[in-house]
Amino acid sequence: MREIIRTNDDVLLGFARALLRDAGIDATIADEHMSILEGSIGVLPRRLMVPDGEWQRARSLLVDADLGQWVKSDG
């Protein structure tokens, strides 16, 4: 799995995950439980992860959806 987005924004994560799911790309949110434990101070961002073989396609899809400013360029 490779990281494609790292953020504290739940709306961004949900939207990106839905876009990927609709395209048939399995996406997982990592560090979700750790960020809940730290409360709402936003210290621990969550990571949206995609399979290695789907990373480039997922990146292109998210950039085309105008989410490029949040998408990692190096994975």
C-alpha cells in the first residue's frame, strides 16, 4: 500500500475515498484510530492508502478531480 493523501480533513478523505471506490480502486484510511485517540487537536493526520499497482491511476483520478494540491507526488 502507498500513501496518496495525508490530512486531518474528514470531508476530503471521504470524498477522495468515494472517488477511488467508484473507480474500482480499494482505498484504506490508515491512522484513523490513532487520530481519534488524540482528540480533536489535529496532531495526527490520517493517510489515504491505495495498492501499489493502482497508485498512479489513483493519483491521476484525484488530480483530474481537482484534488491535486493534496495528492502526494512521490507516494
